[in-house]
Amino acid sequence: MKDITLQFKNGKILSVVIKLIIPAVIAQLISFAYNVVDRIYVSNIPGIKTQALAALGVVLPITIIVQAFANLIGLGGSPKASFKLGEGDEKTANRYFNNAFLSLVLTGALLTVLLYFLAEPIVRLFGCPEDAVSYAVDYLKIYSFGTVFIILVMGLNPFISAQGHSMIAMFTTLLGALLNIALDYVFIFVLNMGIKGASLATVISQFCSFVWVIVFFFNKGSIFKFNLKQMLFDKKIMGGMLFLGLSPFIMTFTESMIQIVFNVCLKRSTGGADSAYTAALTIMLSALQLISLPLNGLGYGVAPFVSYNYGNGNAERLKKSIRYTFEIGVVFAIIVYCVSMIFPQIYSYLFNAEEEVRVLIKSYMPLFLMGTIMFPIQMTLQNINVALGQGKTAVVLAVMRKVIILIPLCFILSEAIGYKGVYMSEGIADLVAGAITGIVIFTTFPKVIRRRSEELNKRNAQDQ
């Protein structure tokens, strides 16, 4: 606790911010590699590579839904725990951790049952092309057995970062990614397990990451400890955690929903027999992740610092940390944006795509990614908004981008101009939503920080 206080309260702001965001960004890039490696490997399976890639494109939204529930609990509970650490209330911080742990276990168990027994109806409902259904079902059924481990890793890792141990949190993701890369090759190509091997590699890798995370919380260096009595659900604790986690949940869940809408609209506008369109979409979404995940990482990384100093009422440190983080995000976004606009075909070569898929990527990738220039606002500042405890604003902005703008736009454009409208809708929606989010956030942040300082000044005056 003392080290965290010294680092967050008195350390040089830029130095502390960099120390926090670098591991978080690396973790997000590792997460990208973790997610994309399955797609790269299956895109090289002889004879079925387009169908297998399309199958993973359909399963991907389902895995994102699992992540959404982990975010609901982990990214809702960890800022609350950080607030309490900033206030010196370690006991309540631990109650948030233990309530989160039990919630993750129960949620993971429920999702396991649903994904296994409803695998085929789910992939068909989510727009899977007919020639890829069997591959999607095979992947999902095996994946379901690792759901508990996956949701615990994703949900508990923010509690490691909340203690200032961003490097350890990064290694959680790194461990799983490296194992997955190695096991994918062995299971898919050496043992000839095909797409089933890709799913099994994911489950085993996540189990090893789960062991790493659990061992950390038994370590003396962890502030948070498992306590059976503190796992008993507390209405106030659960309510605060779930409300604050609602924004990252909606942001993640709607990301899944729009991918499902994309797949359904593509299937409807192309007849559903050809996997090439879905395979191209899978590659485009992978490129979108490459840009968005590091920018999410900036917000996640600086969140403990922001939450702690918000709880402590240090307005100056808050403002500087937010400004530094945003400026770094803008530079990153501009560089990746330029590369994506000028050389869109680079992504199709990464996945060894067939010629039909490459043509689609070259033609429509720039349109699909044209709104990513707004992601430093849409991703980084949105996560900082959650770290400031602004659940209501964050929820409204999260719903606006995907539910209010993108999903209707995708249906409208796909009806008007076919599959081209599916690819265009993402870029248009990101531009519009990013502009609106920027106006809201740049208007509200100063008020939020000033109001917190006034609250603490009033409380201190009353205590005296």
C-alpha cells in the first residue's frame, strides 16, 4: 500500500503514466496477437482456409460476449477498489475484490452450459455461412470448457493493475499468448486437429493464465486476498460495481452485437453460400482491433492512477495524466491510420487470403477504417471516463456509438447498396460517434474534476 501511495500520489506524473501505460498497451497488443493467431493459423489450413476463417469470424463475437461479462465485473469492481485504496479503506477494497471473484465464477459456469448445449443454434443465428457451420460448432463446443478460466483471467487481471502491478498484469496476457501460439501450431498442423486444435489451444493457454493469476493473489505482494466471508454478496458493493462496469460491458457487448449484425447482413445480402465476404470482414475486424486495443490499453493502463487521484482529490495530477495519455493516443492513431489508408492490402497478406478476399480487402478496408482516427477519444478517453466513476455518461456514449448509430446504419446501407454498405457503415459511424463523444467528454471532464475537489474540501472543513 505504501509503495502505491508514493507512486500515485507523489511520483513524477509523466514517468508514472508511462510506467503504467506501456505494460497495458503491450498487454493489449499481446491480446491482439492472442486473438488473431488462431485466425492466421486456420487461414493456412489447406482446402478449408476461407471457410475456417469465416467460422472464426462468427465465433469471435461470442468470445467477445464472454469478455463483456468479465469487463462488467472486473472493470466495474477494480476502479471502485482503487477509489477505496485512495481513501485508505483497504477493507472495503477487498470486499469489492471478493464479490467480483464469486460473480465471475458463477457467470463463467452459466456461460459454459449455454455455449456447449446451444452451439449450433447460436452460430446459425449469428449469420454463419452454411459451408462454415460445422467448423464454427466444433470450435465453440471445445471453447465452452474453458469459459470459467477465460472469464476469471479477464475479470481478475484489472485487480492486479489496480494495485500498481501493471507488469504482472501484462505477463498474464503474455503467458497465454505465447502458449497459444505454440500450441496452435502443434494441434492444428502437427496433430492435424484443424479448427478443433485452435480451440483446444485457447482453452489450455487460458487455464495456465488462470493459474498465474490465482497464485498472484496468494502472494504477499497482493493487497487483495481471497476471503470466504467477504465473498458473500453485498447489495451496495454489487450495485456500485455493476453500475460502474455497465459502460465497459456495453462497449464490449455492443462490439459483439455489431459484428453479429455485420455477419447477418452479409449473409442476407450475398445469399449466405459464399464464405469470402465473411472472411474479408474477419480480416477487417482484425485490423480494427489492431488499432483499438492499444488505445484501449492507454485508458486501462492509466486508470488506477486516475482513480486513485480522483479519490484523493488531486485535480492537478488528474489533468496532467489525462492530457499526457491522450496526446500519446493521438500520435499512435495517426501513424496506424496513415498506414491503413495507404496500404490496406497489407492485412490480407498477413492472413494469406485467397484472391477473392484480397480484392474485397483492398477495395473496402479504407472505408471500414476511416473512423479510427477518432479512437483516441472513443477508446482512450472513454476508459478514463469510467476510471473517474462517470458511469451514466459512459453508458450513454457507449450505447450511442454502436446501438443508436452503427447498427441501424448497417441495416440501412446493406439494404440500399448490398454488402458494400456493411463495410462502409463502421467507418461512418466511428466518425460521427467520435465527434459527439469528444464534445461530451471535453465539456464534462473539467466539471467532474472540479466537483470532486469541492466535495473533499467541504468534507475536510466539516472534519475540522
